[in-house]
Amino acid sequence: MKPIQVGLLGFGTVGSGVAKVLARNAEEIGRRAGRAIEVKRVAVRNIDKARAAAPLAVTEGLAFGNDMQAVVDDPDINIVCELIGGTTLAKDLVLRAIANGKHVVTANKALLAIHGNEIFAAAQQAGVMVMFEAAVAGGIPIIKALREGLTANRIEWLAGIINGTSNFILTEMRDKGAAFADVLAEAQKLGYAEADPTFDIEGHDAAHKLTILAAIAFGIPMQFDKAYLEGISKLTREDIAYAEELGYRIKLLGIAKRRANGIELRVHPTLIPAKRIIANVDGVMNAVVVQGDAVGQTLYSGRGAGSEPTASAVVADLVDVTRLLTADPEHRVPHLAFQPDRLADLPILPIAEVETCYYLRLQAHDQPGVMADVTRILADAGISIDAMMQKEPAEGEKIVDIVILTHVAIERSVDAAIARIEALETIAGRITKLRLENLDR
Ligand SMILES: NC(=O)C1=CN([C@@H]2O[C@H](COP(=O)(O)OP(=O)(O)OC[C@H]3O[C@@H](n4cnc5c(N)ncnc54)[C@H](O)[C@@H]3O)[C@@H](O)[C@H]2O)C=CC1
Ligand SMILES: N[C@@H](CC=O)C(=O)O
Ligand code: NA
């Protein structure tokens, strides 16, 4: 049978990894897919740079060029593989490929989180597949698991470490005392970071991925603009150390939770009990915990970024598309796991409505009555305390750090209580608020 012809857009970290994996495992992949999968053309910005990104044995047979549209318009190409990133050119090329009746495989989470509704509608109408396993948690087959393996379940919530760069930074800072900027530079060198690394450290990338996961888990449209996001750049060494002392690890988590009145969709640094497996997922590794009503909790872990781990997911999609090429579009798994005309209109809840536990760090003047005032304000707001820790003041200092862990509370009540506590004369400066998830409900 004639090989499937792939047009690669982009030959950077991921694109070159795809070419390497396809070349190295051609025999196995062909046996699985039923026919060979070949890269027919590659379009890049800089051909010399692209050629240098993989060994000669991989690149010598590849037709490199600069013209992205020519690849998308090439009548011999069956699958366009978009690996350039960004949301403008990538969007135009993907929509053009779809209009040309070509299937698309992409690793671009920003593109799908922001323009996914339009792209999937276009694909549906054209009867083509848009596959995106690499867009969430790199090599972990989490899209496959949610769309297919867990399809019997009503998903209650999911929570994941879904940005490799920030997990790498947090781990290196904790284990080696490394400086934030140095570890970020290392993550960039290793090909983990986005073209603009603020996407990684400020939570945008995780929120893009969470938006996609929530759409598939709950059967809702992509709603990236409603996701709450907070990154790791403001985390302090004190908070990381205090969390450890209390038996918790701080991870940048993406959390999507079904509530009676809507969906929580939030990315932020989160304390997790250190004994949980996910709390021990370190470095570039990602992990996603999914709570389904029938199966209970399942956990998926693996490399969330990097050349070949991400290529593993891209190539898996190429194989899936190849296998399903001749299937009636009605018999394929729906893009968002639910039939497109059955997506639910559930609202995304504002962060003030979120219910979780909290870590509060206060700086207080070391004098009698402070704790009584603080606990009274929390009690008045209906917030119950789970644990409290008071640090000894440093030599000659009159200010002490007090850390409070709360039971589950509504964020707006916590914020109101914080405002009242900060107004106390005995409290110095602002209170640090972090969210805490036990991941057991
Ligand atoms: N690096 C990683 O670990 C992962 C990356 N991704 C996603 O994969 C996509 C690609 O990422 P990387 O390979 O890391 O990026 P990269 O920067 O290493 O490679 C991008 C490639 O696209 C080409 N390109 C970019 N803009 C272009 C333009 N305007 N015109 C022509 N060529 C252009 C570049 O020449 C280069 O070959 C992005 O959407 C990224 O978010 C997804 C999962 C993991
Ligand atoms: N920049 C991303 C790459 C994979 O999606 C990350 O660090 O996770
Ligand atoms: Na994946």
C-alpha cells in the first residue's frame, strides 16, 4: 500500500524528534499502522538550522523548504503536522489544511485552547481529524485515556502537573537550592520551555492544557479566557520550606473540578500532601490524577516535555489517523470525546467561588492577643483551622511568621477574612495565600 505522506511544519525540538522517531521505528510503526508513514516535505524558517537538528541519516532524505503554504496545499500530503507553535500563522495553516481536506496533527495547546472551537467545527464539517495528544502532558497518553479509556465515567475532577518547565524549576530549586533564572535557562537549553518562557512560569501553558483537558473531561467548549491562572514566579523559599515542614510539597497544579453550579478551572501553586505520589513527581515529569465515578482515581505520569517524549505522542496520532483514514467520519472518536452537538453549557466558576483548603502566612508582632484576634476573624468567617505553626522570631526581631492551614472554605470568605486580618495593628505587611488540595475528595 502507498505510504501515508506527512507534511511537517516546523523542525525544532518537536519536529526533529518526530523525524527521528519515525525513522528509527519505521518498521514497528508500519506494522502497527498497516502502512508506512513517511515525511514528504518539511517547511521551516531556517533550513540550515533545521538540517542540523537531526543526524544526517534522518535528514538526508527529507525535502526542506520555507514555504509553509505549499506544504499545506500539496495534493500528495495526507496529514499536516503543525509543530511551529503560536496562534496566528499556525491557525491560518491548520484551517487551510482542513479546508484542503487534510488531517492535522498538532502539539500546539495554545492554538487549541484559544481557537479550538473554531478549528474542531471546521474539521467536523470537512470530515477530517485534528489530533493533539502531544498538546497536553507531552508523551503521556492522557488525551487517549480521557477520550477513550475512561469513557464510561462521569469525571468528577482532574488535577495535574502539566508544565514540565515549572516543575523542573521547582524541583531544582528545592533539591539543589538552584536560582530560578539559572534553572529556567537550563530548561530552555533542554528544549522544555515555550518560545516565550513566561507562558511556562506564569501558568499560561498549564492553563492552555487544562482548558483542553476540561473540555474532554466534561464535554464543554474550550474556555481558556475563563480559566484562573497564577504562576510560580512569586513563590518564596520560606513558603516552600514551611510547606515541607508541615508535610506538603508545592506544585504548579492545573485543577478542573465539577461542582453543582459549574466547573472550577484553575492553575496555581498548590500544596499537596508529600505522601501523595503526584507530590513526588519531579523534574520535567508530568502527572495527571483523574477522579471518575466508576473507576475511582487513576494516575498518569511521564515526561511532559522534550523532543522524543513529545514526538512519541505526535507519532501515536499519526498512526491513529493512518488507521482511521478510511473510516466513516461518524465512526471516529469525537474530537472532544463528546458528540459536538452534545457539548454542555456549564459555566466556569469565578475564582471567588472556588472551594478548597488554604495555606496562610502572616507576619505578626510578637505580642499577646494576636492569635486570639486572628482565630476569631477566621471563625467569624466560618473558616476552620486545620493546623497552625508559629516560628520563633530571629535574634533581635519582633516579627514572627505564623502559618495557618485551613479546612475547606470558599475563596471569597477567605479573602474577606484576610482583609480583616491585614487591617489588625498587630499584623505586618500582606498575608501570603496559597491553595491546598488533599486530592482525596
Ligand atoms: N518543546 C516541547 O517539549 C513541547 C512543545 N510543544 C509544542 O510544540 C510546538 C513546537 O515546539 P518546539 O518544537 O519546542 O518549538 P521550536 O522553537 O523548537 O521549533 C519551532 C519550529 O517551527 C519553525 N517556525 C516557527 N515559527 C515559524 C514561522 N513563522 N515561519 C516558519 N517557520 C517557523 C521554526 O523554524 C522551528 O523549526 C509548540 O506549539 C509547542 O508549544 C508541545 C509539547 C512539548
Ligand atoms: N513548555 C512546555 C512544553 C510541553 O508542553 C512544558 O514545559 O511543559
Ligand atoms: Na499527551
